[in-house]
Amino acid sequence: MATSKQPVTVPTDVSVDDFLAAVPDERRRADAERLRTILREVTGEPAVMWGPSIVGFGSYRYTYESGRTGDSPLAAFSPRRQQLVVYLAGGFEGRHASVLARLGPHKTGKGCLYLKRLDEVDESALRELIDHTVRARKGVD
């Protein structure tokens, strides 16, 4: 009998402090701590581990056209080896091109913003992108 696959990216009881303290690269660890502060301030939510490597803030419920539903963080990040990955609402590249132009060095993917170093980006632009994501996911934007 087939069973439905359970999502991997769900809130866990793992300590965010312990996870960030274990980031091996000192600069990446400092960037992750700063990004945690920025996301906490913008979302107004505490940091919670979602799965093994994503630090998420708040949550929202989504529904696909197929009817499948799930929960996801309002905004999140992961301090990967090569870059910081900030998880935002999909399609932000088109809707917020002017903000991305101010941001500084970055790459984008479907719902992901990739940053090498936090000190190279415009923090106010980053905060604006995070705020737009939170508002969109709460249905306010």
C-alpha cells in the first residue's frame, strides 16, 4: 500500500543557537547571526529550525492548485557552504526588480536569494524584500 510522503521541512525542536554555532566558517557564522537578527526584526517572529538546515520565522499555510496543503516559514534562510540562501516568496525577481537593483551582489532562483557576503548588500533593500515576502504570505500585499 502506498503512503504519502511526509514533508522534511517542518519545524523541529533543534536549537537554532546550536545550529548556528556549528557553522564552520567564521564569516558565514557571523553573517548567519546577523541575518537571524534581521529576519526576527522584520517578521516579528522567533527563529525556529525547519528541517535540518533552514532557520525559519513564523509560518503560513499554502494550498496548491491540486488541493495539496502544507506549512512553510514566512521567511527563512540557510547558511550554506558557498553562500547564504534567503527563502522568499516566488516571483520576487519580477515584482521587485528595483529593490534587487539596489541590493548589491546576489543571484536569484525560484523563491531563493543567494548572497555571498552580507556586508556587500544593502541591508535596507534586503529588509524590504523580506517585508514584501511576509506581507504577501500573510495576504496583506
